[in-house]
Amino acid sequence: MDERKSSIRIICAGGREIQLKCPICGCEEFYDRKTLLNTAGMTYLGLDWANDEATNYVCRDCSYIFWFENAREKLEKPRDPLKELEADYTALSEKRLRKIIDSDNYNDTAKKAARNVLSKRRHEI
Ligand SMILES: [Zn+2]
């Protein structure tokens, strides 16, 4: 595997899928590498509790480094367009979702996804 291959990275965290974006330059492509956490320097600093690997994601453009002790990267793009849309719509307001459902500009899958998100939200309240 080419460690220097930059691509869009999606991390699973707290039940969500979050696309990494560089906080410095805004670039959305990263390459990954593993780094041992129990280096001599870390031990010296009293951080030798973490004797395993970290995953780094390095920004393609400015080389800013993200550190994850247990990164759970989503490697495949979602294949289910309904699930994908539901994930996209989760952040939308109820008003926006109703607009999607009522609008003629959206296909049936989009409307179904909006309906699912709305009904899920009702169950949470
Ligand atoms: Zn960057």
C-alpha cells in the first residue's frame, strides 16, 4: 500500500461519520501513516502509558498532522443511497426536510430519506 496516497478520509466517531478537513489550510485530502507512541521522547515526558500505535493523517497541502490513538476510518463509500441521504439530511432543520418532501425537485429516494430522518427525530424526543 502506498502510504503517501492522499485521499478524502472519513472517520467514524461517536456514531457519526466525519470527513477530515485540515484546520490550517482547508484541504480535504490526507495520507496516513502509523506512529509508535512509546518512543523514548514520549517516555521521557511521562507519556509511556500509551504503548501502541497512533494513526496520523497528514494534510496533502500543508502537512498538518492529525493524531488518533484508535482511528476508525470508514474505507468504503456508502453504497446505500438512502442511508447516504439520511446521513446528509440529519443536520437539516425540520422546515428544510419538509421542503424536500413537498418539493418536485427531489426524487423519491430523497423524499423517503427526509421522511425517515423526520420520523427518527420524533422518536428521539
Ligand atoms: Zn493543510
